[in-house]
Amino acid sequence: MDGKLKALKSMLELQNINTFYGPSHVLQDMTVKVNQGEIVCLLGANAAGKTTTMKTIFGLVKPKDGKVMFKGERIDTLKTDQIIKKGIILSPEGRRVFSRMTVRENLEMGAFMFTNTTQVAEDIDKVYALFPRLKERDKQISGTMSGGEQQMLAIGRALMARPQLLCLDEPSLGLSPILVQTVFDTIHKIRQDGVTIFLVEQNAFMALSNADRGYVLQSGKIIMEDTAQNLLKNDTVRAAYLGG
Amino acid sequence: MIVLASTSSGIFIQTMVNGITLGAVYALVALGYTIVYGIVELINFAHGDVFMWSTAITLVVLNSMHVSTAVYGFTLIGLLLLMIVIGAVVSGTLNVVIERLAYRPLRKAPRLAPLIAAIGVSFILENIAELWLGASGISYPDFFPNGGIVLGDVTIQYIDVVVVVLTVGLMYGLNMLVRSTKMGKAMRATAQDPEAAALMGVDINQTISFAFLVGGVLAGVAGVFYSLVIPVYAYNVGFELGLIAFTAAVLGGIGNITGAMAGGFLIGVIKALATNYLPNGSDLSDAVVFAILVLVLALRPSGLLGQQVPDKV
């Protein structure tokens, strides 16, 4: 793994995070670390708190206590639009593309914080090189595309922000096995371009096969943390998430 | 509304012209309903009163300038522009302040709460105006000269031409703003999915304020136009006009900008035709308009130009 050869530099840290929805304690004393250059995955069943973790990182839900640090700087006190300007971006669960906008307009939205239109046009070409399918659909209204195409668009749109850390919430959800493979191949390509990746997944096998390290989240608590290879071999993980 | 024509075709054309002019005013106000609804899913019941405050302030300014009769030439152009700017600033600012104080604190509350707040704001705005300028109607200094383009027995008043031309210009500008500018894209993105828009770096609060500003500015301009066409100020002028403009927005498809423009003109024409051709038309024309509202809601709830593309897949 590339990550081990370099000095481990912290990219994202969740320090003792507690998040509530009303009275329910969704994230309990959660501590997670993502180092530069890594692909880290967060596994967990439905309602374990995976999406809440992402929402907490991006300020869509405020933690009651604990800190979120990005490159040594505290970000949980910032608003969402300020957080993403630091170089961290989320491709949200359920894709959330702007369904009444064209593919190109969606990508332009991804670059909303930039004013240099030449740069934005170049970045769109880069996304199209990564997802040739999107290029064919340049002017199509994105709500009329298939789920797989929308997922590509959601990832492409996130890349338009030129992130140092890309967070992906369930990128394989609802996709056919071939498309899941395509998505994970793309994730590797994105990492090769120097982007660190933090991934939330229900598809534990695909996630662990592609990640460097993983965390297991159960009912809002991190119950395990190890290299992806070790987690793949772990009996508890196999029984709970890999079907034995 | 003046109908001077003598032949039946002349009367018809004159009625249409009157309808289109009032329709322009309805359309400008309808845009405010639709833009705000599109972005925060709130029917801003105070919007008609935001419109009224433009008529009130410009009335007071005109009186303090001792304008009471028609002016001509550059004085006319200057005065018209000045009133438009004052109306736009008054209503634009007012709408932004209302959102900040009354609606923003309720953004995460159940939907009924901001709706009730809007009705409350409407009463507050009307009552303050009533306390200030009184309950009876005041004639508005009609500084725009009479006269117009004579076509056979039809006279198209210059004010009608000015109102319609400026309204169409504003609509074109609004379209450009929403389609092509960064702020416009932020508005469209926020209207579709505020959380996803925030994740793109859009400042949601700023975008919502901007939407209220745009809606308020259009209502402010509409206030000046309306006062020059129907030169009587009343503290409750915004109530009925607001409801008619709201009907126009629903008719076009609430949330849809082109729909509000079309709906406004359509309602203006329908109302003028009803006034002129139905027995007791001026009493019945509002009933006709609201009957249309009921029909549209029953037969085509998304409006004539309502969204066809599903929001979420």
C-alpha cells in the first residue's frame, strides 16, 4: 500500500464525536482518522450512523461535542459552504444530482466556488475523460438518466471542487455489479491523482477489497478498526457483513 | 380602466390592452410568489403588502416633492425612473428584512408555522400603513401624461406601452439572471435541493435573501406601475392584488418563472374580459379569477407550465 511508505499525515480526524437527533444518540464518542493518500472505509449496517457521520463532517448536522479536524484545522464550527472551501467534498447518499439541470450544469455547480471559467471547462473535460458516458450526455437533463449515470455524475461533480479529500456516501447503492466495479475502479484512479478517499459503504466486500483501512460502526459506536486485509479475514466482520 | 372605443372590435382590442397592462403588474407580483415558493416552499402571504408599501412610499415622496399634475420630457423620464428605484428599494429591502426576522427563524419548523407568520406579517404591514396614512383611499399623483397611440377608434395609452415594455424587459433580465449568473444558478440549485447546494459551496442563507430581494424588487416596480394605471392608494390594495397575482402564479405552475409571467398576463386579460363582457362584470371579475384558481387546482394541480421532470429519482 502506498500509504505505508509515506509519513502518515492526518487529513481528517473525528475526535470523540457525539451527535444527536433529538433524544436519540446517533454517534457515540466516535473517533476516526483518515491519512493523506489513503482509501479508508466505514462499514456498518442500515441505521448504524454512517450517513450521520458524513453529515456531521460536512456541518449538515452539528455534533453536540467532539471535534472534526481537517488538515489540523477545526471545521465543525464552520458552515457547510465554508467547510467545502477547505478542500473536502462529499458525494452524498442517494446521489442528489440537480435533477432539473443538465449534466454540464451539474458539473458547473460542483465548481461553484471557483470563478475561473477556463479552469472549470478544463475540469469538466477531465471528468468527461474519467466518465466518457457523461460526455455523451453533456446537455441531457440529469433527472432523466439512469442511476449508474447519476452516480458517475455525482462523483464527477464532487471532483469539480478539486478536493484533497473525497468523501463518498454509498457510491455503489442500487448499482449493478458491473457498475459497482466501474465505480471502484474509478475510485482507484482518483486516488492515483492524489486525492484521499473516505468511503461509507454497505457493500463491505467491495469496500474492504479496495480500501487500505476500515472502521466498523455498530449502533453509533466504532467497534473495530484495522487494515482492510485484516478486517476481510476477521470472523466477526465476516459473520456480520460478508455473509459468513 | 378606460374604454373609449365605440365599435365592438374596438372595445375588444381596448379591453385586451387594459388586460395586458394590468396583467404585467400581476405578472411582476406573481414572480415574487413563485421565486420565493420555488426556493423555500413558502407562500409569502405578505407579498401583496410588500407591493403596497411601494405604492405608499412613492405616494408620500411624490407629495413631498409637490408633484400633482402630469410632467413631460426629461422630467417625466427622471421622475419615473426615480419612483421605480424608490419602489424597488423599499419593497426589496422590506422583503429581505421580513425573511430575516419572520421566516428564517422558522425554517426548520413545521410548514404551517411560516405560513401563519406570513399572514401575521401581512396584517402588520397593512396596519402600519393604515395608522400612518389612514384607512381611506388617497389619490395618487398621476404624473404620467394622458394620451397615446391612436389606432382607428382604439387609443393605446402611453403608460400602457411603458408598463408592458418595461415589464417585458425586466422579465428578460430576470431570465438572464436565473439562467446565466452564478447567483441564478445558486438559486436554482437551492430550489431543487438546498442540502446538495450547500455541499457545492452555495451559501444558502445568502441565496434565500437574494431570492426575497429579487421578488421584492419586482413587486416594488409593480407598485409604481399599478399606481400610474390605477392612481388610487389604499392600505389594503395589496390584499386583493396579492391574491390575484398568487392565482396567476398557481395558474402558471407555482415555482415556475415562465409560468408566473404567462399566468400574470393571462389573468389580466381574463379579468379585463370578464369586467367588460359579463353582466355586473366589475363585481364578478374576481369571482371568475378565483373560479379559475379552483379549476386549475382541481384539474391540473401543477399548473399550466408545472414541473414535468421528477425531482428525485
